[in-house]
Amino acid sequence: MNKKLLVQSFLGCWLTLMASLALAAAPDPQNGSLTDSTRRPPPGRSVLGIIAGGASGTYIRIASDMASVLDGPDLRIIAMVGQGSAQNINDLLYLKGVDMAIVQSDVLEYFKRHRSDQRLENKISYITKLYNEEFHLIATEKVGTLADLAGKKVNFDVRGSGTALTASLLFDTLKIAVEPTHFDQATAMQKLKGGEISALAYVAGKPTALFEKLAAADQLHFLSVQYTPDLMETYLPATLSAQDYPTLVPADQEIRTIAVGAVLAAYHWNAKSQRYRKVANFTNALFQHFNEFRQPARHPKWREVSLSAILPGWTRFPAAEDWLKNQPRQP
């Protein structure tokens, strides 16, 4: 190709590109020019953001289900990936566009102990408790009880995670001083098998894949967590059985542990504010369409949810309380 043809070819491509860009930016003759007003939601449609969990976790799938079921002419739900319960609370308090958060139920107790200036009980309320997640504590065979972990390395998961929050509260409540490590769970499991740490904590709904492939040859076992009155102020009793983990729990035994509730939390807006009305509209839609979340296409954890479940230490969002009072046969 000679120089003249090369220049013509280049010019033709450039003009085609510019025309395409101009067409893409041109006003839609039906919708008018591209102004800020056209980028706003239609009048009467509430847009709400829910901060959830990691991309592979249950929280984000629960939030995604909410978006799928409730999106419509009146509601638009934005599900956002979060970074653990403590960060989710901070996002709910301070991040623009975050109206609700899925967090662990012990997050208020954690903030009370570590950030007493926050007074979260006056700022955060709950729409509904979702489901329970069990606290797993697995250790090497040299460790017989929780007390044996004093002074030893126990992995609390990465900093800011829900597991780190619960493990910190549990050992603090039981007054057992351990040396926390903060490896991700896959790395921690390898270090546990190699004897570099003595135990690994993990909050997850049972059974969880992290432990399903363990065998007797790994010489690991679950530690029992006793139901002390102090723990029962924040947590629920739970067990791990052979049905959950057949290679780790003998058929005739159960391992005592605690359960942590997953919670749909909202900022405690003034009841006369527009933000309150948005969350109230969402709450009514969630409760009215609740049976749709129990269908097979949705996450199975929805079938564990009771909208009327009371959450100790938390205040229910007023619109949720009002709905429940007017529905004597709530699920």
C-alpha cells in the first residue's frame, strides 16, 4: 500500500470512530438531552444500597436475591461487596449510598467494647434477623480444651472479618489470652496442619467446605465452647455433629459451640426524613414478598429466616416493628 492510500485508510478509520462516538453521545430523541436530570431515578422510585460480604460469600448472595425479587417500578436495590461486619457498619454510618448492611449480630457488642464513643445502639437498628452461622474452632491434637490455647497462636482470619470480630469477643469474654494471627483461611489451614499455629477459628454456616475434606490422618479436632452466662448474653447455643462433619465428629457425640446471627441492619433515620421513607418502603416490600425468597431458586438460608425473631441488644427498625404488629401470622 502506497503512502497516499495509507493516509486515506487512516483518515477513513478515524472519521468512522469519531462518528460512532458522536452517535453514542447524541441525545435520545425520545428521552431528550443527556443532562443530570435524566441520570436520576424516575420519580417515585427508591434506590437503596445494601453493603454485604465478599464476592464468594453468603451475604452477597442474600443481597443479590433481594435485588432480584424486589427490583421493580418502585424499588431499585444495589447489592455491594463488603469487607466484614465492622467495615460494613462504618460504611453504613459514613458512606454515601449505603442504606443497609448485612452484619453479624455481635458487631454492636464489639463496637461497645472497642469503640465506646460510637454509641451504635442509638444509630443502628435491625430490619430482620436472617440466619445463624456457627463458630468453628479446630485445633491440633495436642490441644484438649479452650483453656489449653492460652499463650498459643490462634488464627482469627483476616483483620476486620466477621470471624476476627467474634473470635476476639469470645476469647476476651472467656478471659483466655491467645496470640491472634490473621492469615486467610486457606493459608491458616496449611499452617495448622504443619503445626505453626495451634488452632483456627471460622464463623460460617455448617457444614462449611473448609473442613469437609479433612480426614482422621490430619489429626485435627473441634474444640467445645461451653455455654457460659456471659457468652449467652450475645450468642445462641449451637452444636456440630457427625451429620455435619462425619470425618471429624464421632457418631455418638456433639460438639458444643455458639451461633452468630446474620442481621439486616439499617441506619436509624428520623421517621420524617426521606431516607427513612425509602428504607420503610423497602422493609414493607421485603416482608410482603417474603415467601418468594423461600423458593428453590433462592439461597437455602432464606428458609431459616423468621421475620419475627427478636435480636437481644438491638432495636428493631420502626417500620419493621409496625408491619409485624399488623401481621399476626408473620412467617
